[in-house]
Amino acid sequence: MPDHVHLLIQPWRKDSGKFWTIGSILHSIKGFSAKQIPSVMPHIGKVWQDGRHERLVVGDRHFQATVQYIYQNPMVAQLTYIPHI
């Protein structure tokens, strides 16, 4: 997508037995990519906007629907052709 990204994340446990938070995972992803993308694409300015929209996926049906939504999103936006899976 030219203006957003979809991620389906399952946080791992830390050594302490607690899980990594979505905020800490996204902080790492955004921080790393914000430095790396401009190094290979100098014409790119600010990579990320502030904010996020997160949803908790509960159950297999919700998971499968989320996967399908992410998979079909570029096709719905007419950015590419994606064969049906």
C-alpha cells in the first residue's frame, strides 16, 4: 500500500515471562525502517506518521478473515492483481 501497512503480529514472551507490547514492537519496526529506507531511497522524506490502529484477533475465523483482508487490500485498491487463494 502506498500510504499504510498492515501487520499481523503475535507477540513473543520476554525472558521475564511477560509479552512484548504492540507499542514496543512497532517502535522497533518504525525506528529501524525509518533509518534504513532513506538510505536506499533518498527521495523518501518522513517514513512514518504518528499513531496506529490495532485490533485484537480472537479465534480462527477472525484470524482467517484478517489474513484475507490484508491479502486482498492492494487488489481492492487497484494497485495489483492478486489471484484468489
